[in-house]
Amino acid sequence: MTRNEARDIADAGFVHIAGDAELVGALLAQSGSDVAGLRAMAARPEFAVFVLDFLLEHDQRVLDFAQAAQIAPQRVQLARAVLGGGDPW
């Protein structure tokens, strides 16, 4: 997986989160920010890692996102490894 593919997965993850009010609330709570702050964070390169970490925090989040994005759930973990380094397994 390339870094661009990994960023595309993170971007799709953010779109998925944005479409679910419960996930938006959880993301805001985890970030400790409000909507305006979250928008500012979204412009930073490390935001993609934050989104993937948020999704990976709960198995059901990963499964729901992967199904919606029509990708294998393992690709979310792989994208996180590509963007943030480390062993994906």
C-alpha cells in the first residue's frame, strides 16, 4: 500500500465518521476540541493517523467503516502502519 492509498483510506474514514452523529460526538470528545478546532486539525498531516486510530479503537467501528468503504478491515490497520510506521500486525 502506498502513502497515497493510506491517506485515501483515512479520508474515506473521516467522511464515514462525519456521516454519523454518534461517531462525530465521540471524535470530538476524543480530540478535546469543538467543530472549528476539528476543522483546523483536519488540515494537519497527522490528522489521517488520528482518524485511523479512532476507527481502530473499536472493532465495530472498523468493521462498519470497511463495509461502507467496501474494503477489507485489515486495510485500515495497514493504512495506519503505512502512515504512522510500525508493524501492521
